[in-house]
Amino acid sequence: MKVITFKFSCSLKQVIEERGTEDMKKIMKSSVTIIVNDKTNLKVHFSYVNWNDSQFRPSDQIEYFEYKYLRRELVDEKDKEQMMKMKRYEEGFNSNIQ
């Protein structure tokens, strides 16, 4: 099911990039989380956190996504510290936007 949902979310992103309005395209440049569960319910979460300019690598971002949305267990104290740093970064970024 994960492969299907990943392909679906990639297809959705491609459609927006190709056919979407300028506002939709701007939104897609922000942090967009698309979640489709096994019942094909779609959740879309937009965030303006600039992960690309952060100290966090793409692999860190994937681990944070898994921690935040998939309840990934933390391996050790170093892992926990990394997730807390990312959470603080996200919260700090969001508090500056509002």
C-alpha cells in the first residue's frame, strides 16, 4: 500500500505543478505533507517551514516525518535529541510566521 500512496502523492504533485494556478504552485514549494491511508482518505498539510535551508539533511527530514506521522520509535538518546531539535525548529519557524 505504501508504494501506491507514494505514487498517488507524486502524481498529485505533478498535476498541480503542470496544471495548477500560480498560488497552488507557490504552495507546492513550501513543505507539503500528503497522507493517504489504506482507506484512501487524503490529508494534506501545508507548512512554511524552510527545511531546505536548515541544517537538517533530507534523510533527517524523512526520519522526522516517520517520527511525527508514523510513530517511529526513537532508537537512542541521540535520535531523541535530533527529533526534539527538529520539532523546536519547526515550532520556532511556525511561531515567526503567525
